[in-house]
Amino acid sequence: MAISLLFDKTPQIDPTLAVASHFHDGKFHNTTPVRGMGLWEGLASMPKFFFGKSPQAEPDHPVDVLPLTEGELANAPDASLWRLGHSTVLIKLEGKFWLTDPVFAERASPFSFIGPKRFSAPVIALDQLPAIEAVILSHDHYDHLDKNTVMAIAHKVNHFVTPLGVGERLIGWGIDRHKVQQLDWWQAFEIGDVRLIATPSRHFSGRSLSDRDRTLWSSWVMVAPTYRIFFGGDSGYFDGFKQIGDRFGPFDVTLIENGAYDPAWADIHMQPEETVQAHLDLRGKWLVPIHNGTFDLAMHAWTEPMERIATLAKQRHVEISTPRFGERLSISEPMQGIAWWHDLPASETSQLSHNVTSKIVLKQG
């Protein structure tokens, strides 16, 4: 199984479906170029990745989470969202459930026995997930697209909405082609009263040594009658955030990457300062940082992304919400949340989550 994941057949893209400005020579390209990270550059960086890590790259004990059940989700009010881990977010909107980048695997890796391991178990079992109107995928990296998760939930998903090429992977795995909708940047797909728009990001794609950039990567705009949500996937900072904000903002909530960054990867992963600026460019009301607290994917301490962005948000008067994994967030009235990444026993963290006057609640200026 793991070997087949590593050597998935490279998706074949119909060139007439993609815009020539960012698809040529059989590959997709960023509108704002990125520095290459080819095989040799990747190999050269390995010593730093393995031996230059912070001693706090992983937590000392499992991250405290709030377990969820199917019944709790069914009874939750509309306009709710839950962080389930990393960039996996469950959204309840217009009476339906929507799921981003589902990864329930123990490791963000093509192998089950090696690779970045979860800091805590998923907050809900796969068989407890409700019926999903649409799974929304940003790109095909292993920490955003897990084959076993996709195959386990496929029977309860009505639509898989993906960037160009990513859907071909799903079809190759056995997902019904009629369930798969693939979009280029700026294209939209409507499901009832909800419009999903694939928007640009600055990143790359691939699941093996030979298929880099053969599929598209994207961010997503979700437009419902009452609310607008931005889901960023992975991206380096670029002027596309302002373009998206100008066309579709303001957003009630922005779900933006904040974690697994390094100066060497600045073109494809944002520093916390850039995450805050992207939120401002998008004209977001509340920022919910994602892409953190689940896997060790960089050199920094696992708590650093949240510590830095909490400080930056206060300095720049940005409303930030930091729900724990499994904690419901109201899209209409987000709460600020607690500093759940502090090294606290689970019982103490649970008590603090109900104490909005706690000293570690994030106060905004």
C-alpha cells in the first residue's frame, strides 16, 4: 500500500483545460516565481532538517484535544467550524458539511512506518464523520491529501472539488469520476447556494521524485448567502492575496497557513508576519491560523507559530481565533480561544478553555 502511494501514476492533464500563462511544458507554474527545490537541493537540506531542529520540535505529551461525535456535529448550529488537525477543517454551512484537506493518517508520509507522526490522535473517528457535501482539496502533498482517508470517506462524500490534476489522482484511486470537479484558478463550482472558487496560491505539488508540478495547487473561496470563508492551503506570500481580497472580500473567516516555515522555504511557506499580512490583504475579519500543532514538518519549536502570530495579531489589531482541535467555532461570533499550545496538563487546559478571563486568553489591542 505504501509503495503504491509513493508511485502513483502521474496525472495526465488536458492542456486545453488550463490557462497557458501558468501551464506549459506539461507543468503548472506560479505567477510569482519561486526558487527551485530540486532533488539535489532537497538532499542538501536533509542534514539541517534532521540535525538542526529545535529540541522542542515536538510536544512532550499528546496535544490536548476535544473529542467529537457524529451526534454532536448533527446537533451543532449552522455556521460552525472545527479544526480537526493540521489543515483539516470541518465546516457546517447552509445545513451541509464541508471538509478541507482531510488527513487522518498517523503520519504525513507515503509510508506507514516512517515520517512525521501526529502529535495526538484525530478528534473524531472516520466512521463518525457525517455525510459530507464536498471535500475541498488545495493540493496533493501528503500532509494535505491522504489516500486512505479519502478512500475511507468516499462513500459519504457527494463532491470532491480539486485543482486541475488532483482530481485525476482521485479517479486513479477509484473515486467515481462523476463525484470529481476539477477547477483552474478563478473558476467556480456551485453546490446549491454555496459557490466554491479556486483561487491562486504560491506553492508547488507532487507526491514522488518524478511528478513535481504536474498538478495544480490553489487556495479556495467559499461564498454562501450570509458568509464568506477563505481557505488558503499552502502558499508563500504574494500579491495574489490582495487580488483575491479585492475580488471576493471581505471574509468573515480566513483559514491561513501558519506553521512549517523556514527562511529557506520563504517562497512557498509564509512566516507568521506574512500570514497576518495575507489576512489583511484579504480583508478578513477573523484569522484562524492552521497548518500547525499536528505534525513536525520544520525546524522551529512546535509552539513557535502560534506564539508568534498571537503576538503579531495583538500588535496589528487583528482579531484572531485559536480554537483547540475539536472545539466548535461560531463563524458569526468567533471566540478568541485560549493558548492551547502552552505546555499544560490536559485537565488544566480543559478548565482554562471555559475561563474567558484567564491570563492566557488572547486579548486584542
